[in-house]
Amino acid sequence: MQLGLLVSGLRNQIRFLLLLSGFYAISPGMSERIALAGLASFEPVSTLDAQITPSEQAIDITFVNLRQREPETHPRPITVSGTLTRETGAANGEYQAASKPADKQPAPQRENAKAEFPTAHKLPPLTQQQLRLRKKIRRVLADYYTHRSLNTRDHGPWELMHWALAYEVHSQVLQGSPRGKPITTVGWLCFNQPARRRRMMYLNDDGQIRVRVAPALQGHHGQLLSILAQSSVHSEYPIRIGDQSFTVADLIEMEKQTCYPRTELTFKLISLSHYLDSDAQWVNSQGMAWNIPRLIREELRQPIRGAACGGTHRLDGLTRAYQVRHKRHEPVDGAYLEAQKFVQNYQRQAYRLQNSDGSFSTEWFRGRGAEEDIDRRLKTTGHTLEWLLYAATEKELHHWRTTRAANYLANLLNENRNHTWDNGILGHGIHALLLYDRQVFSKYDPPKTGPLAGKLVENRQRQPGVKSRSKRTQQARKPARRGKSGKG
């Protein structure tokens, strides 16, 4: 019996020494015995365990051989492997998340152990490929902002609208000539100032706002308000027509009054889903009841093929309608769910037709297409990527196909800086890169640095005169070349 007690005591001493050496972690079964032995004050080394009381340790820590493998107690950092081309192996440049984290806490480690426990808000570091892509995109955005200036003498309202979209509220236009003073493009449009001797807005016989639809003006009903919505212009922003003062809210009311069935409602849906509550209801000028779900269903009845810019604007409207519900934490059901499923089908179609160089089909959704014409490529890839970024989930945003498209678009604009681009399609292409930078890279910028486009304004102000010396500015003076319809 004494021999049995001696062996039992020796076994307990060995276990205790192994525990102190860090070879074993505490298991739920051992924790009670350790606590009874007066060891509940055991202090773990890691910062994560240091926040847990001894009693919590006894419950949560698993039994594991630390020399083999530690349990995963937090998501491992997201990493990206490969390059922006597909020929890099199985990963194909796609973001790879680590295996699913374990449910339990890590074992206490020895004092000399060096383990990191990243916090939930800590971002994974950017890879070298990502850093190069960010630098490239921001160089393109800064280059076109600084060296390609539109002016109110040579460019019409249609072009100014697309330039306002490109850099949103930070976009600027030169007054009167290529050497004129810069002023906000949104302000020039909303105060109904002339651009190439044309004004978009007027008052009808009842003193209500109306916006002209014609070549060089609005290409579609509701287009001006949709540009303001996508540029995040506030509904109380002032509008001036002659000596009459209004706000964007008055323009919103006009677009509500002119909603009619079996007409193109694409741009009205983009703007009204942005400015109105999801449960808003109104009556049009003919006494018909309307709401956002009715707008969605009217648009779902319309075709994608043959619609403006390959149907990407119609998809923009449907996408933004249900995405607004997501952002407001409202249920995506009914017409909103129909729109989401409809859009997801076209997302898959767009990626299926994507070319190997990252560009999207020059035939839109009709089939595969890879025309050599760079204007056609900018139009299709810029519009398609812009819409896909509106629709993208976090996973889709970081998918290698999206990354490759952004890289292609940045290369296309960078390598053809001296090309005389159509200002309409250029606006959508630049806006796509602005969205990509905002959604992927801006979170890595230091706090309180402000939006990228805002910093471009500051840089331009510190470089007076650079506009007039640029060859690209001379090319931008020419009226934009547009398609047969002059719309988009």
C-alpha cells in the first residue's frame, strides 16, 4: 500500500512538472484538481489569456500537446497568393481565408513563447501585388484629375454630368475656358449655368422644375438626379433656375411626379431608392400610385439587352435598390429579393464572359467579345466593373476576377493617357476605379485622411498652371465623341 502511495505521488509530481514546463495545457478535468491544489493563480503569458480570469481558464482551455500544434482560437489573417494573372497556380490570386477557427481558447504558453493574437479589427497586411495595384490606381486617378480638365466653354452638360460622376462631389470644371478658374462641377450643374451654351433645367408654365432630354443634355429621363445620387449630393443642396431658388428635394419631387408605366425608369430607380425611404409612396401626375417596389417590378419587365450601355445602368438601379435595404438593415424580400436574384444571375454571366486579360466582354451580355478598339473596351469594362462593385459582397470584392478587372482598367487608362477619350465613358471608368479604391484600399489609410478625391483637390490647388501645360488638357478641349445615340 505504501508502495502504491509512493507511485501515485511520483506520478502527480511528474504531471505537475510537465504542466509548469508548458508541455500540457489545462483540461477541464484537470482544472478542478489544480484549483484544489492552490494553483488557480496560474498567470498565462499570452495577452489574450491574460484577460481571462483563472476560473474562466479552467472551463475554456483545451488539453493539447503544445509541441505539435496549438488550437486556432481566432481567424487567421486573410492572405493573397499569386499575381494578377491566372497562371499563378491553384490560388489564381484569389484571397484565401484560413480554416475555420476552433471554439476554444489557446493553451497558456511558456514565458519565452512569441505568439501573436491579432484583434478582430486588425486588417491583414496588403501584399506586394496589392500595394502595386493601389499605387497604380491612385496614380491614374491623380493623373486624370490633374491633367485632364473639362471647361464650360468646350464641354456640354452631358459631359459635365459624367465628369461629376467620375470624382463625385470633388469633381471640378474650369469656368469659361481651359485657363479658367476651377469650380465644383456639381455646383455648376445645380445652378443651371451654361455649358457649351446649353442649360439643362427650365421651369414649366406652373413654375415647376423640368430637365431637358436631348443630345448633349440629359441622355435619359432622371439622369441628372441619378448622377447627384451616385455622387452623394444631399437632398437640401441648392438649385437655382434663373432667379428662382430650389433644392435637390424639388428635383426629387419632379422625378416622382413623372414616373409612368412601360417607360424607362432606370435612372429614376437609381436616384429615388437613394433619396427616399424604402416604404415611401407617392402619386404621379396622372393619379397613379407608386412606390419603390413598383419601380423595381417595372424595370424587371424591361430587357437588359438593348438597354442603355448594355443594360448595366438598369442593373445599377436594381442593385442599388436592394443594397439600400441591406445598408438600412431592412429585410430584402418581395420585389427587393426578386431584384437581388435577377442581378446575381447577371453577375455570374458577366464573370463567365470575362476575357483572360481581365476586361469584360465587348459584346456586353450577348456573348464573348474582345474587340481591339480601346474605346469600346473602356466603355464595356468601365461600365461593367462599376456595376459589379455596387453589387459585390465582401467575398466578391476580393475575388481574383474582380481584382484582375480593376488591374486591367487601371492599365488601360495608364497606358493611353494621351488618348482622346470620350468623356462619358471615361467618367464611368474613373468612377469604377474610385469605387474600387474606396472599397478595397481606403480602409488602410490613416484615420482622418479624408476621401481620395478630396486630397486630389488639395494637390491641384498646390500645383497652379499644370493644367494648361498638359497635352491631355489640349485634347480634352475637343467635344467628346459619342455613340450614335449620344446617350449613356
